[in-house]
Amino acid sequence: MLLTEEAPARPRTIDPAFRRDILDGLAREPKATPPIWFYDRRGSELFEQITDLPEYYPTRTETALLKAHGLDFARAVGEGRAVVEFGAGSSRKTPHLLRAIRPAAYVPIDISGDFLQASSAQLAGDFPELPVLPVVGDFNQPLDLPREIAGMPRLGFFPGSTIGNMEPDAAVDLLRAMRRLLGEDAMLLIGMDRIKDRDRLIAAYDDAQGVTAAFNLNLIERINRELEGDLPVDGFAHRAVWNDEKARIEMHLEAVRPLHFHVAGACFHMDAGETIHTESSHKYGTRDERLLLRAGGWEPVEEWTDDEGLFGLVLAKA
Ligand code: AVJ
């Protein structure tokens, strides 16, 4: 298929949502920006590299679980379901699930249309019998499923512990919205990253090669490029910290000296040591994950984990 052209380095039109989120986030006390803005072209590439890092266990562990338990999924899920994947992106995990359960249709939902078209074309090629019905949209907002899957029972697929990016109350809201969207007989297969040894967690978000640091710092470069910013890239350091009270890894960009900068015409100041909180990645214990699902309107029916209990894959029913 035809690949879309690379975006110009300095787009003429400013994305109003990006501008609003960054200006609001920098005006906040403490400063905090939503993690969705990491994923421009460069950020998506860096994230792909993160998933291959020796320290970043989640992707590898979850993929192994998907490969190993195909027969279990087929038994537990049954036939004829439409699989609806939330935030499908470039997911390399999906084929393992599709091969195992042979669904009646596959509906990947993603906010990035380019990515979605490319990965849908690829999947449709690999599964010639399977209707692939991509939906471009933000699954945090109300959206409609394709009419082709009307009447089919659904299996929601939400891998990658993406739910961990949300505060628990927002995670519950999202789970409820998914239940409403997917309907009465729906099931949900969701990946959750587990609470574990703190050094292991920190290493996964502060790798030796500095890929995660580059991923975090890319936000600064994106702000400079797209929002007429003049933030000094060398004025910030990547920090990954474990917040034990909230059971989450936090990524921050810490000012290494007092900083003055501008974004879209607005002036900002940071003291040395002050941070921009750029991401939270919540971790869940085995009981926490069930509690979260139940609060979100889902009843857990089966769980799979690796030998070390690093990562959990939970199947729940509406
Ligand atoms: C894509 C949100 C699951 O929280 O582990 C990886 C993103 N950030 N390294 C995660 C991420 C830094 C990732 N999620």
C-alpha cells in the first residue's frame, strides 16, 4: 500500500489539543503533561525500541503468555466473536490471539490513522479470511463500532498494560465505557503489569542504553518543533522513580539548572531540581487487578502469568 509522506519538521498548523495540554500542564503545580503526546513518529519508534530492551520485561512477557496459552483462550472465549482491540497501533501481539481464537471479525481502534491503515493492511494480508474493520478514534471518547459486527458477541483486547497509564478512577471509567461499548455477552482480555521488586521496575524505565531517557526527552524536542518552544534539551534530565504509596513508576523531566523558556508565546520558569511529571505507569497486585476489573463492571474468569509473576493477562466477562 501507499505509505504516507513524512510530516514536515515544523507544521504550519499547531495541533490545538497538544497546545492546550502542554500549556495547561506547564502552568500546573507541580508540572505534569499527559503521556499520549510522547507518540509522534520519533516517539513511536523509540517506544518500539523500548519493547526490545533487556530491562523492559512487559512486552516480552506478555507476548510469551499470548503464544503459550492459545488453546486456553480458544476454550474460554469460544467461537464467532468479534475481537475489538483498544489502541491497536502497530501491535505485534495481535496475530497470536487471532490465530488462537479464529474470530469472526477484527476491529482495531487507534487514534493514529496512518499507523492503523498500515497495520490493518498487514493483518488482512496475513489473515485473508478475516474481516478487518479498523476504526480511527480515541477510545476514551464515545465511539461507534462497525455495523458489520452487529449481533456478534465481542472480545475486547487491551494488551500492553496501557491501562496502567491511567489513574485508578480513570481506569475504572474506561473499563465501564468498554463494557458499555462491547455489550452484554462481552469478554475482555487485558494485560496488567504487576507490582514487583523496585530495582527491577526502575531499571525497566531507566535502561542502561538510555532509550527510555531519549523517549522522555523527545517530548521536549516535540514541544520545540510543534509549539514554537525554546526549551533547552540539555537543561533536562530523565528521571524514573517508584511511588510506593500509589504503586506506580513515574517518569519526570528534571530541570538540571534554573530554566526560562517559552511555549507558543507563553513564558515559563523552572527552579533547579523542579520536574515535569510526564508519565505514570501504575502496577497492580493480583488482588488489585481483580478489584479494578470488578469496579469497572467486569468479572475476572481466568488469569495467566509467567513463572516470576512479572505480568498478568486477565480474562474477564461482562
Ligand atoms: C505503553 C504505557 C504500557 O507504561 O510501560 C514504556 C510506556 N513508558 N517506557 C509503560 C512506557 C516508558 C508503557 N505503556
